[in-house]
Amino acid sequence: MDLEMEFRDLGRQYDRLKEEIDRRIAGVIASSHYISGPEVRELETALADYVGVKHCITCANGTDALTLACMAWGIGPGDAVFVPDFTFFSSGESPASLGAHIIFVDVEPDTFNMDPEKLAAAIETVKKEGRFTPKAVVAVDLFGQPADYDRIRPLCDQYGLLLLEDGAQGFGGEIRGKKACSFGDISTTSFFPAKPLGCYGDGGAIFTDNDAWAELLRSYCVHGKSAVSKYDNQRLGMNSRLDTLQAAILLPKLEAFRRAEVDMVNQVAGWYREALSDTDFVLPTVKEGFRSSWAQFTIRAPERLDRDAVQGGLKVAGIPAMVYYMKPMHLQGAFTGTGSEEADCPVTEALCSRVLSLPMYPDMTKEEVESVAKELCRL
Ligand SMILES: *Cc1c(COP(=O)(O)O)cnc(C)c1O
């Protein structure tokens, strides 16, 4: 059977929004205002309004967004930063690139997000050892579901730690109606094309209610400029801006996202649940009161099946499935020699050999979901 399915078909979304996106792109080109054009501020206002925070500062990508947040907090050598072991590399790369010591924390097997109990234990251990100062927690909203902020926030308050929400995959998620990217002291997201809200290249954004941090972030992302002039450089920063073209593309995409796409993708998740309910594949759990924006629909292969064989079987049927993630963060070569190899993260290690992310996007049809499920049932 030749299905030729795509893992995330962005062409269908473009077909829906083509008129408005093309009009917006043409407008930017006609204006020649390619950097910091009016669309950038328009988007920042719309994003802050959607998320429900005071400030939104756009930047070049989600990795820079994390790094800029860490720079605003002065994170560096001597600081311990707590990061989930099961995530995309950037979550740990950004604080580590500024010299922080990364403590990898194991995750919950059913939500894939940082385990608050293990976070508490890790903070206690760092405090007792006394080599590093516990400084910040990077909580990741993995695969679209917010981390457990009901339990992580009180821990941060108790220990005096800053909370950085890495919402690169979580944009559009909610806890009891409160939106992702509003849970951190600073929160970040990515507009990489395959994320829940993607642009047509690289892009990112930073959210905070704190006026002083917002001002620092605006400075750091443009060469440490002062509030009055780009050529008055107060600190060492970066060149990290969102192109006007990307902002123009994101404006109609954000409108469609808030109006329809989060609901559409949740319907697709519902179809998967229904179609896979009688199998022994383990389906992703969404906590009571939480809502996912389904950056990924990630199942776990049962013990009787080899995950790579499942992926191979789907591939033969024309169905692309991806392994997010193959390797625990604490075993990544970049962290060799930092003591990370000793991290105790058995849940992450087990997940890395069992997880498989299925095709998932708002425009996916019920028939397509059912054909994926049918192939899985044959394995
Ligand atoms: C994609 C991603 C990032 C980085 O975003 P980029 O825009 O690709 O730099 C950071 N954290 C997580 C969890 C991600 O999935």
C-alpha cells in the first residue's frame, strides 16, 4: 500500500491560509522594512495577548530565546540549572553554553515531563553537596503538554529558584484555561516550522510579566543596546531578531491557530485514542485539567515489540514515524566530563527505547489516522 503520508503536512495549512499569507508577504517586500518592521511589534502584541502576559519579545529562534532568558538572569559558572533528561538538546545547551552546571532530572513515564518529586530530590542533593548554587529550573512542555506547574512552581518558590518555561513545543497548551508560556518567570517558545505555531524559517519568542527583565531581553537581543540607541552598547549581547517576513507570516497563522487549529489537532488526538484503544500500544496521558497542543502524538511500543521494528513496519506502509528522543540528555557527548553520566534517570532511559511519534497535525484526516492505526494493529 502506498500512502505517501507526511509526518507533518504544512502544505495543507498553507492552502487554507494562502491568500492572507501571500498578501502579508507581498506587503513586507513592498515596504522594504525587512528588519524590525511594524509587523514585528504587531505580532508581539498579539502573542502577549494570546498568552496572557505583559511582555513578548521576539527573537531569531527558540534556542536563542532560552539563552537570552538565562543572560537576563545572569546565569553562569557556579550556578546549577535543573533540566529534564528527556527533551530536545537546546533546553540544556542554552544554560550550559553560559557556563552553568546542568543537573538532569528524570521524567514521568506517562506525560514525559519533568518529575516534580525527582526535581525536589535533585535540589536537596545539590544543596547538600554545596559545589553549585541552585539557580533555575528549565521546565519543558514536552510534545505539547504543559509541565506540572502545580507542583513545580511551589518547589521553585520554596527553594528560591527562577522558573524558565521552555514552551517550544507547548505553545497553545493550557492548564485550567491558563495558557502555556505564562507559567515561567520567563517563558520561551520556538516558531521552527514543525512546532505547534511555526513560521517559514527560524523564529522564537520570550514572555514575561517582569518589566526589568523585558527591558534587559530587548537589550540583549540587539547587541546589548541601551533603551535609547542601538549604537550605545551597554552589555555584550547577541544579534537575535525575528525577521519582519516571519512576523508577517505568523500573524495570520496565529489567528488560525487560536481560532481553529488547537481544536483541530485535539480532534486528531481523539481519533488516535479511539482507533488505538484496543491495542497494547501505550497512549500519551494528558493530566486532568491540562490541555495539549500536540506538538507530537507519542506512543510507547509494548514489551512484545521492538520499537525500531514498529517504525520500520510503518515505513514500509508509507507512514513516517519519528523517534523523539533516542538518547537521554545526560548521555549526550556534549556533556561528557561534567558528571552528567552519573545522573540517575531510569525512566528516560526506558522511554528512549520505546517511544514513537506518529504523524500529527491539525489538517490530518480521520481516514489517515485510521490507516496509521490499522498498520499498527497488524504489527
Ligand atoms: C525546538 C525546541 C527548542 C529550540 O527551538 P529552535 O527554534 O529550533 O532553536 C528548544 N526546546 C525544545 C523543547 C524544542 O523542542
